[in-house]
Amino acid sequence: MSTPDAVPVSLAEIARIAGVGRAAVSNWRRRHDSFPTRIGGTDVSPQFSLTEVEHWLRGNGKLKDVGGRELLWPRFEVLGSRKESGLAVAEAARRMRSPRARIGHPELSSQARELVAEAAKLGRAEGPRETFDFLLQRWLETHVRQLSTTPPPLATLMIRIALGVHIRPVDGGLTILDPACGTGHLAAAAAQEYDGPSLELLGCERDPALAALAAARLEFVAEDRDVRTRIATADALREDPFSGTKADIALCNPPFNERDWGYEELATDQRWSHGLPPRTEPELAWVQHLLSHLKPGGTAVVVLPPAVASRKAGRRIRGSLLRTGSLRAVVSLPPGSAQPHSVSLQLWVLRAAPDGPAATAPSQDALLVDATRFARPGTREPSPDWDALGSFVLTALAALDHPDRETPEDAVRVPLIDLLDDEVDVTPGRYTASASEPSPKELAVRWDAFSSLLTDLADHARHLSVLDVEADTQQTTTTVGDLVKAGALTLRAGQQSPETAAPVSGATVPLLTIADLLHVGTPGALLATGSAHTLAEEGDVVVAGVIRAFKAWVHEGPPMALGPQLYTLRVDPEKLDPHFLAGCLRAPANGRQAGTHASSSSRVDIRRLQVLQLPLEKQAAYAETFRRLRTFERLLDETQVSGSSLGGDMSDRLAAGGLTI
């Protein structure tokens, strides 16, 4: 049987255990001869004994307030298979809540059972729910390439949509179904968002490890309130464990593009009230499965790939969904909302026909919402602006059952007669683009604004063009490093944000990173006010210290936290003018001479940046000119954006025959 001594850990895992960055661990390894020797891995990615690492950290006072969970997790990793480690985490959760419970997964190995017992003991000491949440999160991070989960912000948005457009009374409680529940992200979000009477959560998952983790997760949810949970391990399409059960709300993020979904054996299934889904349209099988489980007037929200809205094979079923009023809305999400991150996924809002006094004729239109503009690109993959996205989508869908309510831009009601053509394409962008075209009056206003920009740009160009800017080769310069030594300014570097940040509450400050500068130009994440981060105050000079994003500016407005490779320079006002300093630093030639030139991601040595040596009274003229030059550059950018937008709109108008001759 394996022992903890045989458990390998990487430098990154040691950093997590010690609560420091990986660079600190590498530094310990270089400076301390007593650091544990490598037991595996490679020179680039070495591995060390967990027990030896723990002893060394404790002996050298490096193991501070980190709990036993970090030391426990590497032992789950060495269990081998994703299934066994997942079942072990789920079993540990059961034993945390019920110490005397019998083993629920007899297939677990003796090594896994021993680990379950230790994890359960640790959980009861450090908090069962906190320990399980930690283990679940680490398990998901470890197997992220093998799993397709629903990000918590998307899960929250889906349940808010469902609750917002739901028309059934919920006086007696609510039943919510997820037939492809994974580890229970959607069900957990539903429990968090629903604040009414009793709640019943039903889930189905064909992967035993995922089903066990979902069940364990929801058991913790049910502890605090009147929530009943039931998770079944089965393939919901082939062997529906909830056949005949009706739900008020159904939420689902089903598997995509699975050809072997049961086409042959399910050909005569009664769920296909809108037609047998083609073999190539498994997503439309899930859509009809959800509808078959809804109570009259019930609502379903499902994540689907964009091709489902337009593929030729599915047009007959899409037409039937529209004619019967089952498909009420389609929302195009920004890329990065969920896996696959490069695709603009869609949310389909479905509704079962109401009965009794609430029964009405099927709606004669569908609401199509294009929310793709709420993407916030990152360095590796795009990420939505979830707050703005959620607000926009919920506002747009609030008009779903109110024909007299105006829809926001990029949301449009499309009559069925326009949708039920030869293609039955329900892609929102196809219809919102034409609906959002500016009117002639709006175009005239934009042309006036563009002309005003050109006038301002020309004024600044005239002022700058007459300046005598011949280089003075006799002018002496100094460096930022020398100015720091002389006490003319202080230099502080930005810091890496925590890898696993807790939800931020209370007072916050925005965090600016290099990725924000490259893609959106404004801060993205929020940090708690008391966090130990470098802050740029009003009047400080901020410098981006990488070649590809090199710039310097005077910060205006409230305090802002800085991420890695960003620097704040605070001047002594009796020695330096901040606008003069920023203007000198941001010169492209300055960045080139202070850079390493190794690649486009090369860093700039901030201390080597050069600054003119001028008395304070002479700095004022330079500062004013630098400010005017900065305004010129901003106007140039605004003019380019405005002109490109106008050119595109005019091209669309002309191509549509809008020219009056």
C-alpha cells in the first residue's frame, strides 16, 4: 500500500501548501541545502516527497496558517483515475456528515478508503462543507481538460432567467430538474437564488463520479433549508430515471455533438412531440426531453452550441418549437461564457403550454437577444463582463411576455412569419443587426459628432505642428533609478492577485492588469480595500513595464490596485511635475532602450528609463505640451473608431439600396 512518503508534489503544489508564490519556493531550493531532494519529474518540473516537504516547511517556519487540506489533496491526486479520486472525495463528504455511515462506494481501493477516513476526520475538525468545497474545486481544476462544467456566473444567470420568466405559481414550492447535472453547478445555483418555499432539486448524470460529487454537494445545500435532493446515475435520454416526473423549471448544459445519443433505440419515444431528432442533432433531443418534463407553463433554460439555431437538419423541429410557442427566446452569449470558450454559445428559453385559465394562444413572435458585445478578452481566452451581461439579458427578457414593453438595443421581437422561412434560422445576430441600424436622424447626429472630432483634432495638430522640436543633443538626462536614490520619487511594483480569490464583499478597489491594458483598457477584477496590493493614487504616474503594452500616464480618479509588471511612481512635487515625468517616460524610444529585446513580451527595466534633467519651472512648459500631445493621440483614436463605425453603417445602407437618386 502506498504511503504519504511516496506522494510526489510539484513546486506549484509546494507553493500552495506554504501559501507563497512559486518563485519563493524556487528561491528556497537554491538557497537552502537542506531543501528536500528531487524524487521524480524532470529538471524543468521536479517532484518532491510530500512528507519530506512538510517536515522541511515546519522545521524552517515556512508552514504558517495553511490548514491540513493542502497537505491532504496531493494524496487524492495519486489515486490515479479520475473516477476513483472523484468517488473518494464524494465518499469523504458523506463520512464528514455521518461518521458512522457505511461505505457507499465498495469499489474504492483500500488506499482510497484509508484516505477517505483521514479526509473525513480532517473535515470534521476544519469544517465539513469548507473541506469538501476545497477538495471539489481542486478535483475540478485537476481534471479541467476532461470535464465540461457550467461556470458559476452562467449558472446564476440561467436560474435568474428561469425565475424571471416563470409564469407558474410557486406557492407550494418549486421543483427544478437538471438531466445532465455534472457536479451540480446549476442545482447549487438554483438553491442559492431561490428564496421561496420548499425546493426539490432533481438531477441525473451518467458519469458515476460526477453524480456522486453532485449528490454530496447538494446534501450540504440541503442542510440549511427546506431542500430535498435526488441525484440519479443514468443516461437521461436512454434510461430516464425521472420518467413521468414534472418540474416547474428545467436547467441543462447537455453534452454537445454526440452522435451516439440513442437515435436507433429511441426512434419511437413519446418525448419527440416535435419530431424525431436527426442523428446529427442530439441537442434537439435534449430540448424535447426538457419540454417533456415541464409542468404546464413551466420554463426551461438550456445551453446550446450556435449551430443548433441554423443547421438544416433541425429546421423542421425548430419550426415546430416556434409554432407551438415552446421556443420563446434565444440569447447569444459572448465567447468565453463556457466551454468551448472560443464559441459564442446560446441560451434557449423554452416554455411548456399552460393549461386551465392560464391557457392562451401560442405567441406569434420570439425574442432574440444578441449579447456577444459583452465579451471581455483576456490574454489566453475571452471572459464575459458578467455583471453587465446579466443586467442586459435580464432586462431584455423582462419584455418576453409584455409586447408593449420596449426592448433594449441588440434585442428584437421577430414575428413567426419572418422566422418560418426555408431555413428557420433563429440566430439572434441575423435579426438584431438589421433592427439596430441607425435612423437617418441618428446618422446625422453621428456625422456632426465626427466633424467636431475632426475640428478638435485639426486644432491640436496645428498647435503641435508649429512647435520647434529639434533635438537638443546637449540636454542631460537622468534615470528613474537615480531619481529614486535622490528622493525625487518613490517606485513601487504591482503584485500578483491571489490564485483562488474568495468572493469580494464590502469596499473594493479595481485591479488593473497588463491584459486589461491590451484588450479593454480599463480595470477588470475587484479587490477588497484592505488587501495588501500596490495602489495608484490620484496624481501618481503609472508605467506598464512590458514592451507590448508599454505606456505611462498620470492616474486620475479613485485609487486603483496594480497587477504584475505595472509600476506606480509618486513624485516629490517640489522636484518633479508628474505630467512632465509621464511624458518623458512614455516616449517609444525610451521603452526600446530600457527593454530586454528578447521578444514582444520582454520587460522594460523601469529604473533605466530616462528623464530630462530640468528645473521645476521649466518642466511646466514640457508638461503642458505633453498633455496636449496626449489629447491629440486620444482624439486620433476616437476619430478612427467613430469613422470606422460610420463607414460600416453607410456601407450597410448603400448595399441595401438606401441611396436616394
